[in-house]
Amino acid sequence: MTGALAVALLLLYSSATVAVSGDGSPDTALTAAPGDVALLPCYSVGNVTPTVTTWVKNGRGLISGGASVDIPTGPTPAGQRLTVLHDGSLNIREVRRGDEGTYLCASTLPGNNTFHARVQLQVASGPENLSISIRPTSALPNETLFTTRGSSVSFNCSASSYPSQLLSWAFSGRFYSNTSLAANNGSWLDMKIKDIQPSAQGVYTCRAHNNISHQAVNKSTQLLVYYVPDRHPECMWTPAADESSVQFTCTWFGTYPLPTLSWEEDGAENTGAQSKSRVYASEVTNSLSLVLNRTLLSDGQTLTCRAHHPALAAGKEASCSFTLKPPYPEGDPLATALEDSSKTLTCSESTSKPPASTTWRKGLQQDAIVYGSKYLLSEDGPTLRLTIVNVSKDDEGVYFCRSENPLGVRELEVYLTVKTSSAYTGAFIGVFIAVLIVGSAVIIAKTVYSSRHKICLGGGFGQMDEDRGDVLSLVDSDDEQIFQDSVPRLPPVTTTTNGRHTTLVQIHRIPSSDHEDADPTDASPQQQDDTELTEEPEDLVTF
Ligand SMILES: *[C@@H]1O[C@H](CO)[C@@H](O)[C@H](O)[C@H]1NC(C)=O
Ligand SMILES: *[C@@H]1O[C@H](CO)[C@@H](O)[C@H](O)[C@H]1NC(C)=O
Ligand SMILES: *[C@@H]1O[C@H](CO)[C@@H](O)[C@H](O)[C@H]1NC(C)=O
Ligand SMILES: *[C@@H]1O[C@H](CO)[C@@H](O)[C@H](O)[C@H]1NC(C)=O
Ligand SMILES: *[C@@H]1O[C@H](CO)[C@@H](O)[C@H](O)[C@H]1NC(C)=O
Ligand SMILES: *[C@@H]1O[C@H](CO)[C@@H](O)[C@H](O)[C@H]1NC(C)=O
Ligand SMILES: *[C@@H]1O[C@H](CO)[C@@H](O)[C@H](O)[C@H]1NC(C)=O
Ligand SMILES: *[C@@H]1O[C@H](CO)[C@@H](O)[C@H](O)[C@H]1NC(C)=O
Ligand SMILES: *[C@@H]1O[C@H](CO)[C@@H](O)[C@H](O)[C@H]1NC(C)=O
Ligand SMILES: *[C@@H]1O[C@H](CO)[C@@H](O)[C@H](O)[C@H]1NC(C)=O
């Protein structure tokens, strides 16, 4: 029974190539797996039964037997594992590793003929227990593996084969099909992909081939390469079609697979001591919109878009957020323009979150200003400019830079004063008069100084004009230098002698001498006045 099975098995393995050897005997090649029963035929070409058959392996005698010999001729290392069957075939009950080799048999046939045959036995097993491991990876529920872009991934494949095997890694991806990556004849095959990229995503197959038994096994696994971009998600705001609500949009493109985005408000829900963030929306998408009613928005509120993705390193968060702020337009509240010229009013709105809609308005009715030949409107980042062309008196008045966002409205009020060209001329005249007054003041000061003794006695400026002689005498005095210097630019006084610096302090007082405190004692040289000269240009200019 077993013998018949074994023969059937052997015939399967056997390539049964019968060649004619030099002396006319057939050559047979057999392959058996460990544990198999192997039957090595000797005389198989005729019908007669050999009387005795002797088997020799690798040149060393093994066993003899046959129809006329029932007991093996002496002990052999194989013991009872080997038997010569009635027809002279060699039966190996349980093939082991090491049984491979070249077997020669000699059968004595009736009629004093000897038959020789040669059998090539090969022992082969496997491949079996093929296993693959790819690290570092994580497994999805469907057993597909995924790793992260940039990782250094090791692929190890192992299998058992006797006497040898050929292991190989092959890859099939989007751009390649069945590309051989590595191969060797060892018991395991290891390869590494450094800095793995999405192009390396695909199916990896390890194949083990035993070229003795011609058996092959393989195992495949799908490997996905996940990635996220370096940049963070982007939070945007768009006015909703409906005035009463705002649409917040969060986008995060360039990820694989799609991320999970959620709009949250941190600390929105107070549950006792713990404050938890409130989740408004959460979805597997690369663009998530949230429409909120304005009544739900408040100053300082923070809306955060958080992204979750398996390719994000542990502890790393990808998010963007908005901290809502009401608008706050800023600028100069007062502006002056000359008639017939152009005037530009400037307003800057950089506080508002979400960005405000900022417009220029005119008058207390806040009429919208429309771009045209009269009004030029321009925007430069947060700065808005309104240019009023050919300013006329009618343009004088209040302007508003009105800024509105979903949290509210705030205005910057700018008052424009329009000066006529005649007022401009008047200003020149004013300056001219001022210079004149300064000039005369200096002269008066000089007069006062030169006639200080008289002032002390007489007590009044009224006397100065009468003392022209003194003015002339002053020119000849030692103080001439000081006097001349002081006329055009009112320099600091050199306090060389007995409190002369008060001379110029008097100049300061002369323009305002039309009021009561023009006390003659003030003008006296004895006054050690600490008033500093630097104050004087201010007084003169504002005059
Ligand atoms: C068989 O042949 C051998 C030599 O080849 C010889 O010695 C022997 O006597 C022969 N036997 C018979 C029975 O013819
Ligand atoms: C293959 O694996 C099985 C079970 O894990 C084990 O019993 C057997 O010895 C292994 N075969 C080889 C050749 O390692
Ligand atoms: C396993 O699941 C992932 C994602 O769900 C999918 O991309 C992949 O094609 C699946 N693999 C197989 C072999 O079904
Ligand atoms: C590959 O796997 C085999 C069997 O599990 C193991 O003996 C071998 O050390 C591994 N090689 C590497 C480089 O990890
Ligand atoms: C892949 O290629 C190898 C040799 O390069 C071949 O033996 C094998 O059959 C191929 N597999 C497929 C699925 O094409
Ligand atoms: C693998 O092949 C090399 C030569 O190609 C050989 O030296 C080595 O012995 C082989 N190893 C096995 C286990 O067959
Ligand atoms: C089996 O593979 C080895 C290398 O691994 C090679 O030397 C040998 O010739 C191959 N045998 C056959 C029968 O292909
Ligand atoms: C893997 O084995 C299957 C049969 O089990 C075969 O169809 C396939 O071509 C083999 N793939 C490779 C790459 O050898
Ligand atoms: C926004 O809220 C107000 C007050 O709760 C309500 O009257 C209004 O209809 C809401 N608007 C929308 C678009 O839901
Ligand atoms: C400026 O406006 C006045 C009327 O306000 C008009 O007469 C004059 O032609 C305008 N000049 C220009 C250059 O537009």
C-alpha cells in the first residue's frame, strides 16, 4: 500500500529522464523531499527478475539483495531504512537530507548477464514558512501597510528551503510593474529604502524559489506612503451670502490620504472646573466650511481649525485659528486742504478679524463716496486712501472711514478744513508782519537796554521813543556784538558780565508788552531772570 503510494509520489517528482549510458544502462534522476519514501529503480527494461542486485552510493557499497537474497549482506549505516526490493529496486523508507547522491546498481540476471544502472537522487524541500516584515509601518484594517514619506523602510523576507533557494523582492507600482529590486540565495533577504517617497507606493512581493524541487512561493503586501505638507492648514473667512452669518473655511491641500479637519472653539463649553473645546464641524476633507450666525461671535473668541492625519508625527499638531477682533480704523482726525488742490485722506484698518469691509463716507448722513473724477479711492494693504480732486469750499466738513466686520462697526471721523487761496496769501502777510514785529522788538530791546537807567527811574516804555540819542550811543557801546547777533536768530546770550543776558529776555516780553505785566521793574538790568532764551523762538512763532 505505502509502497504503491511512494512510487506514485516519486513518479510525480521524477523527471524520469531515461538516458542511455555508455554501456547501454539507463540513467534516472529523482527528487525527493525529506520524509518521503524513495524508490530507486535498477533493472526496469525487461520482464525477468534479477537474482541479486547490489547498490553503491558515491562509490561506496550500500546494500545487496534480491529474489535470492532475503537478508541484507551485512550491516550498513542506513540500517533498515534501506531495502532492496524483489525486483532489485532500492527502497528508502524515509528520505533524509544527505541521501542525495549518485546511486549505481548492478543486477545479475538469469543467463549470467549483469545489468548496470545509475540513479541521481536529489533531496529538496520547501520553500516554506515564507514571511515578510516591513518596518516601520502600521497596518490598516484590511492588512495594507502604511508608512510616512521620508522614512527609512526595511524590507525583510525569509523562507526555508533545502538545499537552497532564490529569494527576491519585486515591486509593482503606479509607474513600474513587477520590477525586481533585490535577490539572493540565502535564508533571508533584507533591503532598505531610505527617504521613501510616494512613488514607492505599491505592492511588494517576496518570492522564494527552490530550483531543485522547482517549487516557488510568494507573498505580497500593499504599502501606502502617507504624507502631509510642511505648511499648516489655512484659515480663511468669506462673507456669507446671508448678511447675518459668516463663513469660515479651512483648507489643507497636499496630504495623502485626506485629513480630518474640524472647526473648534477652545474653552467654549465650561463643564464645571474643566473647560472643553466645542466642536462645530468635523469631516474627512481637505476643505471644511463653517457658517456661523453673527450672534454667536464675540470679541476675543478664538476659532481653531485642527487637522488630524496619520502622517503627522505624534505630538505634532497642524492647525490655524482666528481670534476675532472688532474693526478699528485709524488715522489723523484733522486735515487741511487748499482750495483747488487735491487732498488725500488716509485711514488704516489692520486690527479687524475677520477682515472688515472699510469704506469712505461723507457728511453726517454718511453718504457713500463713489469712485469717479471727483473722488479717487485706493487701497494699499491695510491702508485706504481717499483723494479729493480740485478741493472746493463745499468739500469742507466731516468724512468717515467706516469699518465693518461681523462683530460690529467702527468709524474714524476726519474733519477737513478748506483754506482759500486768499487765506494763504494772508498767511504770508502774517509771517511778514511777524518778522517785522520781531525786528522792531529787537530794536526796542536794544533801546530799553541802552536806556535801562532811565527805565528804572522813569518806569515805563513810553519814555523809550523819546531817547533816540541813547539808541545811537548804544551802537558805540561795548555791547554792540551781542546786539547784532541777536537780531536774526536769537542766539543764546553770552553771560559775560553782570547779568546782561536779561537783555534778550526783554525781547521775549516786548511783543506781549501790551498787557499789564510789562512792569518797568521787570525790564531792569538788576533782574536776575532765569527765563531761558530757548523759550523765545516759540513765543515769537506762535504770535
Ligand atoms: C558467468 O560469467 C562469469 C564471468 O563473466 C564466469 O566466471 C561464470 O562462471 C559464469 N557462470 C556461468 C554459470 O556461466
Ligand atoms: C515552518 O513553520 C512551522 C510552524 O511554524 C514549523 O513547525 C516548521 O518547523 C517550520 N519549517 C521550517 C523549515 O523552518
Ligand atoms: C486597504 O484600505 C486602503 C484604505 O482604506 C485602500 O487604499 C487600499 O486599497 C486597501 N487595500 C486593499 C488591498 O484592499
Ligand atoms: C530577517 O528575518 C530573519 C528571519 O526572521 C532574521 O533572522 C534576520 O535577522 C532578519 N534580517 C534583518 C536584517 O533584520
Ligand atoms: C514578475 O517577474 C518575474 C521575473 O522577473 C516572473 O517570474 C513573475 O512571474 C512575474 N510576476 C508577475 C505577476 O508578472
Ligand atoms: C549562494 O550563492 C553563492 C554563489 O553565488 C554561493 O557561494 C553560496 O554558497 C550560495 N549559498 C547557498 C545557501 O546556496
Ligand atoms: C539552482 O540555483 C543555483 C544558484 O542558486 C545555481 O547555481 C544552480 O545551477 C541552479 N540549479 C538549477 C537546476 O537550476
Ligand atoms: C505568486 O504566486 C502566484 C500563485 O500563488 C502566482 O500567480 C504569481 O504570479 C506569483 N507572483 C510572483 C511575483 O511570482
Ligand atoms: C441668526 O440669529 C438670529 C438671532 O438668534 C436669528 O434671528 C437669525 O435668523 C439667525 N440667522 C440665521 C441665518 O440663522
Ligand atoms: C475745479 O472746480 C471749480 C468749481 O468748483 C471749476 O470751476 C474748475 O474748473 C475745476 N477745475 C478743474 C481743474 O477741474
